[in-house]
Amino acid sequence: MVERREGHLVVVSSVAGKLGAPVSSSYCASKHALQGYFNTLRMELIDACVNVTVVCPGPVVSNGAENAIMGSIEKVLSSMSKWKLPSAVQDFRRVLVYD
């Protein structure tokens, strides 16, 4: 593209890279980094006539985030059952799983 002095890079990111969202710090940080990299690359390639577009779709209806969060919690909680914990902690574990 640089040698031809023409081209267009299109990158799909997320609005989460512009606005933080609860329990999504890693996801938001990765999207923010992606946007920062390609926004900088856009400036570096302007003289080479290579365009860079970062597409940032908004939220979509899916169970992806819920499954990721609940999967992580379930993994931690299942490992907790092997520990010898005070009964109060075990009660808290039951509330997390069943409420």
C-alpha cells in the first residue's frame, strides 16, 4: 500500500474502547489500545495516501458478556469448594451461585 501510494485499512473495534464499561476492563483496554494504535498509524500513513478507518460498533444483544462473567465466577466458586472455608464464606458462595 505504501509503495503503491494508495490503500485503505479498515479495523473493527468497539465503542467500549472509547467509553469504559463495568466488569469489562480487559476488553475495554484492548479496544482502547487498538484504537490508539490505528489512530496513530492513520497519522503516520497520511503522506503515503493510505487511509485508516476504525469502525466502533455499539453494544449488541448477546449473552457473551454474561457467559464470560458467570463462567469466571463459576470457575472460582467451584475451586472454592475444595478449600476448607469458614461457613460464612460457604454461605456467601451459595448466594452468588443461586440468587
